[in-house]
Amino acid sequence: MVRQRWSHLLFFIVLAGFGLRAFVAPQARFSGHQRHMIGEDPVGRLKVYVYDIPSTFNKKVVQRDMRCLSHMFAVEIHMHLYLLSSSVRTLDPDEADWFYTPIYTNCDLTVTGLPFINNMPRMMRSAINYISTRWPYWNRTDGADHFFVVPHDFGACFHFQESEATARGIYPLLQRATLLQTFGQIGHSCLKNGSVVIPPYVSPRKVFNHTLSVDTPRSIFAYFRGVFHDMNETPNGDRYARGVREAIWENFKDNDLFDISSEHPITYYEDMQRSIFCLCPLGWAPWSPRLVEAVVFGCIPVIIADDIVLPFRDVIPWDDFAVFVPEKEVDNLEDILTSISESEVKKKQRILSDPQIKQTLLFPRQSVPGDGFHQVMNALARKLPHETSIYLKYGQPSALNWSAGNASDFIPWQL
């Protein structure tokens, strides 16, 4: 069956030999048909007050384990560094539109480099307790004019397994706050109204260091590197990636069109730039850094994650350059991809070639116009002005449940 399809795919293979991007027309200007402009400048549209909290919540956590500076959850660190020197920052809390608490819940890492999930709510509770007892701003709104970066698998549900995350729910003290989170799925209990879905962190420096010439041939049809099966059986019986990755492996491991493996080569980024399609299936959560990596390297992302909410969808035209495959159709992945017309492939690549698209998904050390930081600030600015109803009336008790949580959540955070 695979051999029979080679004639159908002759266009892709021949074109790749000459460099697929060389056949792409000049960059398209697409911003005009988006609801919001990618290049909007947030300066002057909002003011953010950064709480000065003990370094045990941020700096000292990083100093203890520098790995968290570059892992996929690192946006919580880089957002803090950006805001400290940003023109949107105000030193006067009385003129602030938003309040930001610099807390690194994903930086307390295990030996294997994964966050200690049981310490996340404990750290969060201690930080909120700290700001609410030293400043008046949290208590006047129950945190409704505060935002938090919660970039873990299921955001502020603080667990990597969906069943456990759903059972926990969004941390009670964050019910009124605005959450900046990488997790997004329509109708899911771990995504509340008003949250801003952001990209996971991918190192801009690493991207730059591994960028190939634009004339590099795209000779790989479909590419994927990652885990196909969960090696550790979960106590709740959760099936890793809802069986999608397992199906990809079983159906296409011997297919010449699919370059897939659990090996993660040092040429991973270079291989993406030699590929036409990059598979982006769900893992424990719908999102992964592959979404960002595929876009910045001009590889058409094939998103296999039902009901996913993608980052900055109100400014990034995901529907124009990505391919969406329902999870139940994963067995038909070859037919779906080979049926995409030549003109449609070129159109998607033309859009992906726009540097503005790539910039929106990155959080560089030195912020530049239109980058991920600016998209976040613009998203917060579009929520202004706050409704007067967010402010508690004089004498009105807090609506938050301060007594909810596990016993370990109430242990004061310390290193």
C-alpha cells in the first residue's frame, strides 16, 4: 500500500529535493483578517504591579535547580524577568490594572526533572497567604484583578494525569484570578472562563542555534519523536494519550512515509526543518512543545488532540496553516495527509514562513515587538476595564474557600 502511494506523492518528493521552501511565494500578510493584530503594542494599555515576595518562591528555587530555566514550564520564570524591566510595570500598586505574583510552582523538580506536583498547591497557598496579609489588593477582589502563570500539564489543577487533575479541580484560591496556562481544552474543568492559553516554553536561543538555511530540502514526509506508551502503569488506569500515540506507532512504524521513533536525536530540530508535516499528538495533556517547535521551524503541525484550545488563537491563524485530525481518525492518518493538495501545502508553508507567526510563540530573553510576552499583555489589556462587580462590598466576606485542600497544602512553603 505504501509503495502504491509513491506516485501520488511524487510532487512532494521531487519538490523536497529542490527545497520546498524555495517554491513558496513571498510571505503573506494575514494580520488584517484576524480579530486582533499580532503586532499590537501593550505599552500604555495596562499597568502591572509585581509583588515583591520572598525569593524562596522564585529566585532561590531556580538557584537550587537551574534545569527549570529551560524546561517546557519555564515561562513562569521568564514572564517574571520580562515584567521586572517592562514598560507596563508600575511601582505604584494604586494605579495598577493587574497584580502579578512571581511564583515558580514548576521549578521544584524531582531527580528526573519533573515538578513535584504535591508541592505546587502548597507553594501557591503560601504565596497567596503572603500577599493577602501584607497588601490590601487581593482582599478587595478575592484576586479577581490578579493573574498567575500556571504552565503545568492541566494548569492550576496541579496534576499530570487527567483523571486526578479533574478530581482535584482548579485550586480553590484561584477561582477568581486570571490564569495564564498552557493547558486548553474546550469544556474541560481545568480551563475556566477568562483564562489565557499561552505557548509552552521553547528556548529561543536553542531555536536560533539550530536554524538551517531556508533552502534546506524537506525530504521527510511526516515526522515525530516522542513517547508512544506510558512505561509506568498508572494507578487510575489512565491510558496514555488516550491511545493515540500507541495507534500511530502500531499503524505507521513500518511505513516509509513516516519517520517516527521514541529516540530523541541531537538533530531533532534539524529534522523538523527537513520535514513537511510534524505530528503533534496529545500526551498526558493536549498540548506539547512540538506545537511551538513545528511552527518556528516551518513544519506543518498535524494536531491530534480533540477540542484543544490553542495559544493566542485570536491573533494566530491556526486554522490556516495547521492540519487537525480527530483522535478517532488517527488510523487514517496516511490517507488524510496524502489527500492534501499541493497548493494547500504551499499555502500553509507560505503562512508559516511569516516571522511574525514564529515570534508570537517565543519568549526571548530580550523581549521584541509581537513576541509571546506582548501577546500575553495584550490579552490582559483586552480584559480591561474590570467590571465594578469584581470588587467586594464593604464588610462582604470572601467567597473563597480557604479551608479546602489536602493537609499538605497547609504546610507553609519553605526550601
